[in-house]
Amino acid sequence: MKWSVVEVKPEPHHRLFVRFQDGVEGRVQLRPEELTGVLAPLRDEQFFAQAFIDYGAVAWPGEIDLAPDAMYAQIVGERDELKKVG
């Protein structure tokens, strides 16, 4: 799958650098107000920094993960917006 994550680097302020199998890479910003329910532990910066890759998805201890296809769409969408502006 093109949106399989092959690299993840947690950054401050709930941001992730991700690189996908097809070479697309970029940063994904998670908004703290969206970190509710099962994602609530991600509000803690130290916990957030424990991100790892699990079967092509960004994950954290406790079986928390993010949909790689949504992150891929966000990164590609931002690039498309920049092309329109530029």
C-alpha cells in the first residue's frame, strides 16, 4: 500500500514527521482538542514521543494508532494547496 509508513519521528507540539513507502513525506500536526477518548494519552508529550511503526501505521503503547491513509491525504493535500498558491 502506498500509504504504509516506513519512518516516523515525533516532534514537539504534537507533530509527526512521517515518510511513506512510496517516498511521500511530510509533517502531520495533531490538534490537542482532537486528542480525546482512546487518543487522550497522546496529549502527554513524553508519551507522544514514544511513537513507533506497527505494520505500516504510526502507533503507541496500549494499542493506540493513527490511520496512515488519513495522514497521507493530509500531506498530499497540503502539497496540492501550496502548488495552487505558488
